Amino acid sequence: MRKKISEAPSKPGVYIFKKEDAPIYIGKSKNIKKRLLQHINSKEGKSVFIVQEADDVEWIVTKNEKEALLLEANLVHHHKPKYNTLLKSTEVYPYIRISEGEFPYVEIVRRKGKSGEYHGPFTNVRFARELLDILQQFLGFRTCKKNLHRIKRPCMDYYIGRCVGPCVKGAVTREEYESILNELRSFLKGDVKGFVEKIEEKMEHHAKMLDFENAARYRDILMKMESMLQRQGVSLPDHRNLDVIVGDDGMFVVLRIRGGFLLGKLSYEMNDASVKEFMEMFYALEGDAPERVISNIEVKTEIAHVHLPKDEEERRLISIALDNLEEELKMRGLRKDMLKRLAEFMGLREVKKIEGIDISHLQGRGTVASLVVFVNGKPAKEEYRRYRLNLTKPDDYRSIKEVVKRRYSKHDVPDLLFIDGGIGQVKAAVHGLKLVRKMCAVVGLAKSEERVVKLDGEYRLPLDSPVVRVLATVRDEAHRFAVEGNRRIRMKESLRSLLQSLEGIGPVRRRKLLERFSSVEELEKASLKELARIVGSEKIARRIKESV
């Protein structure tokens, strides 16, 4: 390998240390040969282990250092070599994807994979969906994924003006549709002000033409857009585009401000990385940096220049980012130490996955078991579940046994199963596990004095004990999820009752309305056009509006 390195070029590029043809470390340098010699001559640190393990080295020459940065980041992301520091998001963030094709469709995805354009990431799926809904109402791009050549008749979106109808012959040209997508791209890249001004122009135009129905439609779109963006918590008086990046101890927070509004509040882990290293990897994977990037320290790279805040607004953004970073660091620190102490208390090697169960009763009309999941100390909300139990009367022990049996007959057991309750509830959970011939550690937390309960007895630990704090966090989250579920069930039942009383609402229409709306209040806020689209009749839509 030393002989091969002596032949390496003194040019910018990427080098790859391999073992059995698999990359174990990928690096970049403006002088490949010089950097490889530093690795092979090193007497300490990570380089020693890399060189000892590698049996080959390769390199790729690039035009400049910036190109090397981008190539390195993408290769590391793809191969995930064991000795590279990897960028890991603390949550799964959504993107808006524009597909390929003559008339591309637009969708929300959680990961990059398919070909096409990706915009984001955004703070959460709910925000991304609401944003996409408003953008479609105004622009009219399609969100269906059907083969346009096989569609015989357009869907309701076309008739109510939500889609320009590329499936309808002659409805829109390729150039006109591309113009619509360009407006979408412009907004997603930060031209929020221009987008809002176009909505206002449309509203004023229709008002002058005495077309008050369409003027009201654009007014509603404008109000929804402004309300949604303001709820994100950051609204700058000017319409600047910038990213705010702060980091410490391998944890990084990014605020993505576009058009003066917060479109993304993101958290990442990248062990042993500096702000500079994080920024290089982040922008290589997530796209070009905006016109301005700020932080509490100044950093310059080939990709972007990180500036110090220039005014009071930017200092406020830094403060918000640092507050979020502090919370992330606190959670990570608590997770590592607390989970270690919990594992020791339970006699386990480690506790990576905890599942918690809470039993609640719907005022005697039924029992619901709510299950929450924590992975490495953080809620994994996509794995939360609710189970309706067909019991004639409330019975916590029987409910726990039943839900444990249902859950783990189909799923693997976690490292630790938490039950909200005392020794009776813990024994009921163990009984349920035995029925499916599986077993894991089970623990409870009795409400009285927060006593920790295991099969071998009860333990009175200090209230600030890491064990109690972890279990109380799981208990509180399970209870919150249960209360939220009960409230939704009650609201859904009220809505169901209303719909059953309306003439012209049969099982099919009722199911469609229940899938779209979760309460009478949501139904009341819906527009006549939206209701007509769902039920397929303006007459019945008016009847619904009159009844709420």
C-alpha cells in the first residue's frame, strides 16, 4: 500500500481505504498524496487503525476542493464506512418530491430514494402536508400517481379547481404545467413574498371583476398560508432566506428560514465533528446553502461561509437555535446515563427499546390500551399504537393480559416492557407474555409515592433517581397518548352520530367523511367545495353545512 500511495497524484480529490473491497474510510483532500502519506505515517489516533485494517486504497481526482467535498459526503452517505463520522438526523424529516415525467406529480416522502427533485427537509409531516395542500389549491399541480394515459375521466380535484388536469386532453400544455412547477420550486426555495403577492393579485383581480366567489377562495388560501407560517414560531419583518446552524458535542441544530418564515427546525448527531465538518456534510446531502448562513462562530469552507449574526433579529434566531440545542443535549445526556442506570437496576446488559402500556376507559363504554415506544430514550411516535378491547366492564388486569397477548403474538418483545401500575399489573403482563411463549423484563410504576415495581417486589427510590425519571417519562407519555386517543374517539363518535342523522349520507359517504374529518368542528370549517368533492354532490354538501 505504501508503494501504491507513492504513485498517488498531488491533486484535489477523494481517497478510499478498503478492506476486502469494502470501504472502511473515505476522506477528501486538496492534495491526495500528501494526505495519504500523513495517514500511513501516523503513530496515533484513528489513522493507525485504518491503515492496519485496510488492504487497499483508491482515489478519485476532482477538479477542485469543493467538488471533493461533495463527492466525499455522498460516498460516505452511500457506503457508511465504519471509520467515518456519519450525519444522523434525530428524527425522520419529510421532503416534498417532484417526480420525473412529462407531467410530474408532487408528493411527501420521508426519505430520499427515487429519482426526481427533493425540497426540504421540513420540520414534520403535518406541516409539510398542510403546506402542500395550500400550494396545490393555488397552483393546481397534480398529486395523483396514476398513469395519465389510462385515466378515462378526471377526478374531483379537476372539477373543483385543485388540479389543472393534465389527464384531460387539451386542458394544459407541457409548457404551462412546467410554469406551475417553476412557481412551486420558487416558493420552496424561499420566494414566499412573491407567492403571497401573486395570491393577493388574484384576489384583487376577481374582486374588481365582481367575481366574489373566487375572490373569497383566494382570500381563504392567503389566510391559511399566513396562519400556517406564523404558527411555526418565527416570522421576520423582512423576507430574508437564511440557515441558522449551532452545534456542540456532536449535536447540531439547523433552523431553515425561507422568506422570513421558519420552514424547518432540524436536529442532527455527528460525533466528534466540528461545525465546519457538519456544514460540509449537511449541504452536500441536503442541497445548496442559502444566500446567508449564520452561527455563533464564524466558519469558512468551499461550500459556504458561516457568518456571525448581523442584527437583533439574527441574534434572536441564534438564541432560539441554542435553546433547542441545549434541550437536545440534555435529552441525549439524560438518555445515555439514565438508560445505563435503568439497565443496571433491571439486571440487563442494555435497554435500547422500551414499550409502555396505559389502560383507559371510555366512561364505561369501552376500554382502550395505548402503547408507546421509546428507542434509545427518544419517543418513536411512528410506532405508537392503540388497541380497542371488547370487555363488558373495566378490568385492568384482564385488559393488560389481553393487550400484551395481542401485541406480542405479532411483534418482537422490547428490552423492557413498562406497565402503569403495581405488582398486580406487572404479573398480568408477565402472564400475557407467557401465553405467547415470549419473555422480557417487565417493570411498573405505582402511582403512590412513585414506587418502582418488579416481580421480586417494590422499591422506594429517590424521586430524582434516573430509574424513576425514565419510567415516569414513559408513564406520562403513555398517559398523554391515551388521553389524546380518548378525546379523538369521543369527537369521532359525535361526528359519526351527526352523519348518521343526515339524509343522503350512506355508509360509503359516511366512511369518506370520517376518514377526512376527526370532529364536528373540523367538518364545520371545511369549505362547500371540499365537501362536494368528498361526497360527490353539492346538494348534499350544502345539507351538511347547514347541519353544523
